[in-house]
Amino acid sequence: MQQLYTRLITQDKAQFLLSPFSSGLVATAAIISEQYGKVMITTGGAEEKTYKLGNKNLFQLYSGAGQYLVGAVAALKEKNPNARVAFVYEDDPLTKAVNAATKELVKQAGLVIALEETYAGSTTDFSAIIKKVISSKADALLGGGHYADGATLARQLHEQKAGMRWITLLVAPDSPNFATLGDAALGISAPSQWEPQVTYKPDFGPDAPAFSKAFLEKFKIEPGYHAAGGYAAGLILQHAIEQSGSIDQTQVAAELNKMDVTTLFGRTRFSTDPKEHGLQVAHKMVLAQWQKKNGALVKEVIWPSEAKSADIVY
């Protein structure tokens, strides 16, 4: 990754950078962007610690890892204040950061942590872990990791009749492909940086319906948050360049530092505190849940209340 970003700067003469996807790769690329003094908008690096190393040119578009499951815990507490929660998550830097923050939220909410298990991302048989979940008498499960493991975990929880009344998984349920699980997908929720149903009123650029329509026409698939985030990163960078009237790194960075705007992706504002420079401080996650409408599986926004498209199903 460091070789690729070095090449982008030294050979390809990139003036500004967009990050790779995943917190680990962002951390690696950030070493190079800082070394060469290049502004980099990160669209896919949610782990907060990268922004706490004194970086001056790094700007995080996504909500940080600590915010991922705020909605899931709030919804769960609302529906069952005595819930017993099993944490089952991939052994990965982002998921570990998310779950560390979420455990504190669960404790603050007065819910019980019944189990904590990690697994390798390559896991294809969750039988042993599911037995532990059942033995723990958990009625809610929080965790997951990426698509393949999350979808497999959801399917096997259903097949093995684990009896969960609430499941929130990272990444996998956000994909349209998750609907191919059929009844195993029903009721499962996922935190998302963005969903097509959001109703933000942008200060500039298209709103969510216009973006979704154009994206679908061009690529023949519905946009997910990865697509919207990538597009918003370009919008934010363009806006900073236009506002500064320059492509000077220092001037563009100064515009990003004072920016507080709303795009189709939601609100964006970056921390200017030297201890956490560039950390996203305004964007809100949404919580989406797979529900049945007219016999078909559909994904609905259930949290926060001001953005919801349907009620929570517990």
C-alpha cells in the first residue's frame, strides 16, 4: 500500500488523495500522505486511532468506529431493557475497535454481556460458537465483520435455531445480496454510514434520490454506503478546492478544517483538535433492518427516529 501511494504521488503526480478501504490500509497510506504533505480524504477508515497520531492532512468522511453500534444499543434497550448480549465478531482492527466501544455502550445501557467470542475472517463453520451463544442464554447478538463471514454466521444462526430475538451485524446485512439468505436475513440489522432512503437536504450536489437514480442508471445496481461515501468524498474535496480558489495543499486543508456542510451523505465536519485532527465529528450512522413488505424482503431505516422509514421489529 505504501508503494502504491508513493507511486501515485511521485510518478502519477496526484495532487490530492482519496484513501483505500479498511482501517488497516488507511493507516498505512496515511504514513505516505503525511510524509509528502498531501491532503487525503478517507472514505473507508473508521478506526479512530489513525487520527490521533498528529496527522495534519488526513480528513475522515465516515463516522468513527465508536459510533457504529450506538443505534443498535439504543434500539435494543428500547425494546428489551434486560437484554443479554453475545458479542461475536471477526478478529480485525475495525471490528475490535467497534466492539470495544460498544461494550461500554452496553454497560452504560444496563444490558448484560453474556458472551464474547472472536473468530478468524476465513471461518466457514460457526457451530461451536453458536453452541456457546445458546448456552450463554443470550437473546441478542452483536458483531460480525465482513460480508462472507457475516452472511455465513447469519445463515447458520437461523439453521441452528439459536433463538436470537435481536441480531446486528457489521457490513454483511448492508449489502443487497444479503436478501438472498431469505428467512435467515429477516429481522437482522446493520449499522450503515448511509442508506438511499435518507432525507438530508444537501448544501450542494445531488440529494440521495437523484444520486441513487443516476447511480442505478449507470451501474445497474442500487448504491450502497461505499458508493455514496466515495461520491461524497469527491464532492467535499471539490468544494474545498473551489472555496479556496487554489490547489495549494495548505489552502485546501484550511478550507477542510473550517468546513461544516451537508451533502447527500449527511453532515460533515472535521475535528481541528491537534490530538485528533481530521476525525469526523458531525456525521451520524443510521441503523437499517431487513423486514418483510408484501412478502418481499426489504431494508428499512429504523434509527435515528428523524431518519427512519419503518418501526423497529424486535
